[in-house]
Amino acid sequence: MKILAIHGSPRTIRSTTRKLAGFVLEGAAEAGAETEMIDLADYSIIPCTSCEACSLNGICVNDDDVPALLIRMQEADGIIFGSPVYIDNITGQMKVFFDRLADAIHYQLLAGKYGCSIATTYESGGDDVVTYLNHVLNYLGVLSVGGISIATGGKIETMNAVEPGAKTLGRKLADAISGGFSDPAQQAILEDNRGFFRSLVEENKDFRTEDYDRWVRMGWIEK
Ligand SMILES: Cc1cc2nc3c(=O)[nH]c(=O)nc-3n(C[C@H](O)[C@H](O)[C@H](O)COP(=O)(O)O)c2cc1C
């Protein structure tokens, strides 16, 4: 069982968000997961320009690290998204990455995985960012087992208080992967999302045959 944490703090190894993601990964490792951390800021991620080339074959015209990052996400069973709060939202690094996942969202390339989200902030916006990150997981077809945020007030020692909860979240994620997890409300959202993207997959079935066939196999499209 592989669990991957991806965080969008530009402070990379000095990041509080990375530290919080690390606690979640520790909890997951205690439950038997193999874990991995990705500092997005270390990768080349060129912003989407809406050229729509990816809609032809899923391949972006830009030569950067996103395809390799997507493969790592596809190889994982669990995905943790994390971001510091920047002006009440996720960081630019994280958003540029998400925009590049539009094709993965349309074709539901990560469907069937489990995830969770985390955020850190000085004072406010942490819960809203967790909600948004979980919303993006759902867009990707990933079922979230929850999330956690911390307002540090600039004091790193506040992280001690959140450590047990973060580890519990990591264990919950690992347990969902090994034993299953159900959330009817969220599953209805995933189904709605597929309903929304279905017409696109059907429209493009002549040149996205593999994706179309996968949707048929998954029972998301009736032939
Ligand atoms: C550009 C910028 C914008 C920020 N915006 C907010 C904000 O809107 N609200 C808040 O409470 N903290 C804000 N912060 C503080 C960070 O959210 C906080 O320090 C966070 O824990 C940093 O995480 P990191 O160490 O993982 O980068 C901001 C920090 C920066 C650098």
C-alpha cells in the first residue's frame, strides 16, 4: 500500500505544512503504508494556457514534471493534498499544479483511490483550504477520509498539539485503503461529477478510445 503526500509550500523542507503532512504519513506508515512526500516547489510545473492540446490525447505541449508526477499519483493507493493558506486560499504552486490536472479530472484518471487533505495557516482560512483540497480530490474521483488544519500563530510548538490527530488521520487513510470506506454523500458527488464529464468522454471516444473503453469497463458509460 502506497501513500503519497503532495504539498504546495514553497518553503519545502522548512515548511510547517510539510511537517503536518509528515505526521499524517507517520500514522499511515504505522498502519503498514509505504509513504512518500512530494515538495511541489522542487518540480517544474508550467502553467496551463488552455491550448486544449491535452484534450486530444492527454499529453500536454509543455515538457515539464507534471506527467511524472501524475504517474506517481496513479501508482499510489492514497493521496494527501496539503497547502499553507495564502491570502485565504491555496498557494500559487498548488493551483498551477491543479490546473494541469484538468485532463486527469475529465477522464477520472485517479478514480477509486482514497485521500485526505491538510492545511496550515497563521490565523485563518485553514478549514476552507482543507475543504477546497478535498473538493479537488473528489473532482479527481478520489474519496476523502477527512482533513485537518492548524492555525499556528507563528509558533512552531503548536504543531505538537496537532500531531496525534494528524497521525490518526493517516491511519484512517491507510485503513480505508486496506478495508474500504464508505461515505454516501461523497459517493453521490463523485457520481454527479462523472455524469458531468460523461458527455466529453463519449464525444471524444474516437480518439480517446482507451479512456472510453475504461469508462465502459468501469460501468460509467453504457455501450
Ligand atoms: C504570501 C502569504 C500569504 C499568506 N496568507 C495568509 C492568510 O491569508 N491568512 C493567514 O492566517 N496566514 C497567511 N499566511 C501565513 C501562512 O499560511 C502560514 O505561515 C503557514 O503556516 C505557512 O506554511 P509553510 O511553512 O508550510 O509554508 C500567508 C503567508 C504568506 C507567505
